[in-house]
Amino acid sequence: MKRVVVSIAVLAAALCLFGAVKASSHAAVTPVSCGDSCDMSKHQVAMSGSMTMPQTAAESSDMSMGPHMKLSPTRPMQSGDQARANAVVATLRTTLAKYQDYRVAEADGYVQFLAKVKQPRYHFTNRSNAMAAERGFDATRPTSLLYEKDGDGYKLMGAMYTAPRSATPDQLDARLPLSIARWHQHVNICWGPPGTSKSQYLGAGAQFGLLGSINTLTACDAANGRFQPVLFNWMVHIYPFETDPAKMWRVDMPGSDQE
């Protein structure tokens, strides 16, 4: 297992700029108040040591990584699972071929998310594909393309698929076998009242946000915060150009720094 280092500033800035996402992409939004914490884009905060992530579904049956990260359950390998997964990877490789040039992706409707915030990987999200993912799974229509910075441009790394936040394990498995893929959600978030300081989101004693100690509605109400049970829809990253399955199906969070 590899250690995940999470840049909370990426997601915090996203919420401040765009609000909490209602659809499966970083697109359709509803406003959220985060007080002074909105000025986080220059702060890179690492959360390491206490958080490690299994790299494939088979390595762990743990459904959560801390109080704010939920993983889909694992399932034993079934006949046909590997073939289904391989077919998605093959389709994705073909689909992504033309997007080695990020400008082609932009021309096809993929919009860079948080372009001005430094990140290990950048999501270029297609709103139309995100909405289609609400209705079903199409391996040729990933919600987001994943790029890393490469000089003045970007290098294509992989893609992200999404599923409705209400999707059941059976529904997730129908899209990608849970014996191989591991979907994730960000959950139980408490946003502080207006005037909440950055340290209350990012410090060692943080109360709010993805690092916060508050993870229940009762505690959030007591702190005069705004509780959000689920932040985004189900998400899964796939890196189809990797040859090691552990890297191809690795679990990471937006802003995480994988080796």
C-alpha cells in the first residue's frame, strides 16, 4: 500500500469557488458558505501517516478511510469480472487516444477544474458526460480526464467515471466489478459558520471540512455549521496506460499525490 498525501486546499478552494456539487461532476452546484476559509488556494496541507489507501479492491474490505472518506465494498472475484474490467480499460485507452493533446479535450467540451490551483493531477470535466453518467455507464464517456502538469501543457494520465450518489453496491458492480475497482465518496462534512478561520479547517485541531473532527449532524448543529452527508457522487479513477494493475486501479482522492 502507498501513502496518500491529500492537498485539502484543492477541494476547499473548489467548494468556495463553486459550492457543493449536486451532480456527478464538478459542475452543477449549490452555494455553500465557508467564511474566511474560502481563501485557501495558496495553502498546501498534507495529511499523511494516519491515512493509507488500499491500491486494489482485493487488498482490503474496509469501506472507509476516516470519517470523511467512504469506499465501496469489496467482492470476491466472479467469473467474467476480469474480462469486464479489461474491456473497460481497452475501451478507455482507445477513447483517450486523441486526448493526449489536452486542447483536443477542451474542444470536445472538457473544462479544466481549478486551473489556477496547483495540483498533482487536474480534472478536465465534461458536463454532458457527467449528466449521462447519472443514467447509466458508458466507458466511452468518462466524466473527467486526468492530467498532470507537463511544462507549459499537460500529460494525460487517466480518467474518472462517476455514478449517482445513491447507487447501490450492485449498481456500482454492474458498472465496474467491485472485485477490481474501488469507488469512493467524500462524506459527513461539516462546513463552519461565516467567519470560521482557516485553522478550523486545516490545522491539527481542525473542526470543519475534510480534516475536521466533526462528522455527525448533531455535532455540526451544535457548532452552528452546515452538515453535508455526501459531498460528491461516487467516483473512480482509472489509469489505463499503467501495466501494473495496482497502479491502474489505485484509489486516490482529488489532489492526492501518488508516486
